[in-house]
Amino acid sequence: MRRFTREELANCDGQNGAPCHLAFEGKVYDLSRSFLWQRGRHQARHLAGVDYTGGLNEAPHGADLLERFPVVGVLVTEADTMI
């Protein structure tokens, strides 16, 4: 499983051919094939390349919706990369 730092995740913003990824509770999901996340934006206000662990509660759907998308890695802290 690939390990993503926050910086690497930010590069997966769905722009200029980059994949469209987001993180939630330590998992990194690939939403590149979702028409709702075209060009790295959802509902014109949510951006790809971000950790939504603290912000998904604002969505009208639950986290279970993410189970439809492949997990492509885990989000790690800078301290984890030193190991």
C-alpha cells in the first residue's frame, strides 16, 4: 500500500492530469473516475488532495459512500516517514 504524506496527497488534486485523491481516517481514496469529482472539485466547493477526516461530517452523505472507491494508500505523518 502506498504511503502518502500530506504534500504528496496535495499533488493528487485532479488538476492537469493528476489523479483525484482524498484522505479519510488514514486511508487515501481514488475518486478519479467519479463524475462528481471532475477536475478535482466536488459541488464547486470541495477540493481533492485534502484530508477530510475532520470535515466529512458537513456532507449530506456518510463516510460509507467512500467505500465505493478504491483505497490506493494510507496517509502518514512526517514522523512516520522517518521510520
